[in-house]
Amino acid sequence: MNKGNATFGRQVGSYPLLVCLPYKKNVGKFVDVKIKDYGYRSITGIEYPLNINHANMKAIESLPAIGKKRAVRIMANRPFKNFEELYKIMDSVFNKEEVNNWISLK
């Protein structure tokens, strides 16, 4: 279900938690999600792995260590053929190990 700028769903299981993607996503299909944060009865996650060559601005901005400025830079310079192209446009304090575990280019 899309509500505002977020998408909500539930995982398959006997005690399904509420899962929030902090961006709009098409509903009605299964997606893998990596957990970014949690609450009492809900979790916040990001589609896993997130393809930054096709993801929207809000999804890229939601990645750990990215934020709005880096997301704008990614959007302006994509598509990326490899991770080295991505690293070239990032600033010197960019933590590539932190982001590598969340993204894909395909």
C-alpha cells in the first residue's frame, strides 16, 4: 500500500511485521528488503539490492551514507557500468564499504 511518500507491506510468515519502504514502490509483487531501522512492531527497509541505475531519487537518498546531495550526484551521472564510475563522483569522505552491501548496478 502506498501512503504519502512511503510504501507499506508485510512479509510472508506467521507473525508478519509492518515493513515500510521510505519511498513509493509499485505494489502487488514480492520484493526482497534489507532492514535499515526498526520500531516496536514495524521495520524500515530498502529494496535489496537496490539498483541505483533504475531507482528513484527518494530510494537512493534512503541508502545509508548517501543523503540528498549524493543522491542528486548519482542521478545526474547514471547509468554506471561499474562501481569505480560511482566512486569517482563521490566526495573524499564517502564510505564505499557501507554502501556496497546495499546496491547493485544491474
